Amino acid sequence: LLYVIQNQLLLVAAANLEAPVLGLFGQLKILTTALFSVALLGRTLGKRRWVALVVLTAGIATVQTSQMHSDGSGDAGEKNVPLGLMMISVVASLSGFAGVYFEKVLKGSPISLWTRNVHL
């Protein structure tokens, strides 16, 4: 159900943001997954790992920013950028939560590895 909601919100975000901006803010999934992993699975990430995650996200953002073209040929149209940014933030949060929750469900059940593979 979370993936269905996430996909619908992603469509709203895509309709209200330019593609490079959508990709740029979509990288927040990396950080939200780490946050939910700490909150739901009780993992501890040291300072070094947090710095690595932030540097990874910043590196990807830098590459995507360098590939943006500002020649004005994009379709600005009737885009609601604040709505798009809010939706992509919610999508990133839902993505992180859904992935970590799915991992928690799989690891918390007494089902064998073979049965889990059949479920997947």
C-alpha cells in the first residue's frame, strides 16, 4: 500500500517539477532510509557513516546539478514548485520507511529463507 501511495505522489511531484530537480531531491531517499533504519531497526550508525551518507548524497546532487541545463528550453508551464518539493520529500520519506519496514518484517518472522524467496 505504501508503494502505491508513493507512486501516486511521485506522479504529482513529476507534474510539478522539472526532471533534474525531481532527480536531485529524489536522492533524499538515501538519508531517509538511514534515518528509518536507525529508528525502526535500532541500528547505530557512527559519525563516520553519517558523514559518508551525507557526502554520498552531496556527491550525487553535485553530479545531477552539473547536468542541469539552464537554456530555458524546458517546459515551465503551470508548475507548482512548492507542491512538487513537498511531494518529493514525502515520496523520499515513504520510500525509506517502506524499505526499512519490509526488512523488519522479513527479519522478524520465523520463516525459512526458501519460503521468503517464494514470497518475494
